[in-house]
Amino acid sequence: MIIYDIKCENGHIFEGWFNDRQAWIKQNAQRLVNCPVCNSSTVEVVPTSIAIRGKVDRSGPKDTQENLSPERVLRTLNDYVHHQFEDVGNQFAEVALKIHYGEEEKRNIRGTTTPQEEDQLREEGVRFIKIPLPKMDS
């Protein structure tokens, strides 16, 4: 299950829950996603903050700060980014600019940039965040 923040042409923001990215693309193309405020079907996914959720195990102890080791937090973040962001490799800056200017569909991407590409993205007003993700052992 994937949850997107969606904005209609009138600026209303609401949540949409989809089985996966392809379900969102298909439903939006068929104009099945409508704003609950104004019923507009001209909608798009908007950037959202990252929420990390795990499976709830009601039989065991609740997660407390003592149970959330730095390794577990990093592993959860790494898994989330790996599964929810498309890896565009060293083409990050190019793809980010195309998305920014509407030449490609808006989506979560990850990849690498040079310092010069980062400067260019900032100059063009492209919002991005650098998250150094360590390689995690199995």
C-alpha cells in the first residue's frame, strides 16, 4: 500500500491510498481520482514528507526509544528509500530538472549528483534532499 498527497487544480490537498504506483497511474489516467472538496479530477501527486511505518506486532512490546537502535532506524530508512524511490543513478540532476519543468511525470527519485549539478538544481529552484545511505549488511 502506498499513500500519496494529491493536489487538485483548485489547490485542495488530500490523501490517496493505492496498491502501488501503477495503480495510481492507471486510476489517474482514467480520471477516477477526484478531489473530495470540489470533485475535480485534474489532480497530481505533490511532494510529501517521509513517513516510515513498520508492521505492527501487537503481541510484543511496543517500540520505545530504547528499542529503536540507530541501526534499526537506518535500516528502516534505507528500506523505505530503496522501495519507494526510483533509482535514476547518475542521471539524477537531468531527471529532476525534467520533472521540475513538467517534461516527465512527478515521482520520487533517488540517485547521485556532482557538486556542480547540485548547484545547478538549487539555481533552478529544484527541491531535493541529500541523504547519505550506508550499505546495509544482511
